[in-house]
Amino acid sequence: FVLDALVVDGVLMRSWRDGRASVPGFLEDHAGMAVGLFTLFAATGEVRWYDEATTLVGELGQFARAEGGFYATSRDSESLVKRPTDVTDNPLPSGNALAAEALLMGHLYTANAAWRDTAAEALGTVALLTDRYPSMVGHHLAVAHSLLDTRELAIVGEGWPDLAAVFWSHYRPNVALAVSDSGKATVPLLDGRTSSNGARAFVCRGFVCDLPTSDPEALAHQLDG
């Protein structure tokens, strides 16, 4: 519904009522939608959700601040005396933290180093708050924690849901999951991952992978080790 009704001329809008979308989306709308779409792709393997998510991540540059981090409004939004910034994670994740999360997820799926660097810069903009008032930037801290030990997980072949269940059995915000029946997809994380007999899982760091496995227990060990 969001992609069909709230994207107008390629622009994600913020609100919808009686068939009419209005107000260009804020940073939190773009970033939060990207995070949701990446998660939906991980759950279903439907490449459309990945494509839409990476498009939204690519558009985050419209919100970028020269000194790092993001404004709440895009450069194409209505001119304001001062463009606001959004960095406080209370009671909801801020746009800045969500943008860092979306960029990190995009990096894990694509190996786009620039996206990882931009995520780290966005997290760095709240360093003073992190030191003095950490409860104000909880989601920033959660994303920063994920950034310390990231992994990629590609599962290919028929029967992939059985291996994917190992991933979903724990909360793993530092792991990006891509699944496919055949491994033939436009997702860089799936490129070159194949299986001729049932499903196989590839646990990788920086796209350098451990030996693939078809054993759920071995996969759990690789993910938790």
C-alpha cells in the first residue's frame, strides 16, 4: 500500500487520506521504510522489497548534512529558516539513527563501503550525547553495537526456510539475511552462492565466507561463534 499509494512521482510522501497523499516524507519516513523493506526481503526472499529498500537508501543523500549526519527534511522540501535535525531516540528512534541503521543494512547487502562510512559518520554526530546522556540516543547505541561485528548470511536452495529459522530464532541486528531458491538474483550478497542439492547457508564477513553448511546446528555455531 505504501509503495503504491504514498509514492508520488518517485517521491515518498508522509501521509494519506481519502485517496490523496500529501507532505513529502521526512528522514524518518525514508529510513524507517528502508529498514522495514530490508527486513521484509529477509523474511520472504522477494527481490522487489530489496530493490525498493536500496532505492530509498540511495535517496538519503537528499537529507545529508555537510558536517555528517542528516537533516529531518530533504533539500527539496519547503524552505525553512533553519532545517531541523532529529537525533533524540526517545520515545521513538530518531531519523538520524534510523538512517544509520538503513545505511548499515544496505552496506551488508551490497558491500557499498560509502554507505557504511556514512552510517558511522551519522553515529559520530551524537558522540557528546552518548558520553553525557546515553539514554537519549539508545537506538544510535544499538546500531553502533551492531556495527562492531557485522555478518552477512546467504541461504540458497530449495528448503531455505529450515535454515533461515536458525537466523530468526534469535535477535540478530548485526546480520543481514538474503534467501533464494536458486541463488540467481540481483542482490550482491547472493551473487555466486549456489546449491545443487537442498539448501546451503553461507556466513560471511565483508563478503568473505566460511565454508557453506546445510546443518542447522553448524549454522547456529557459525552465527554465534
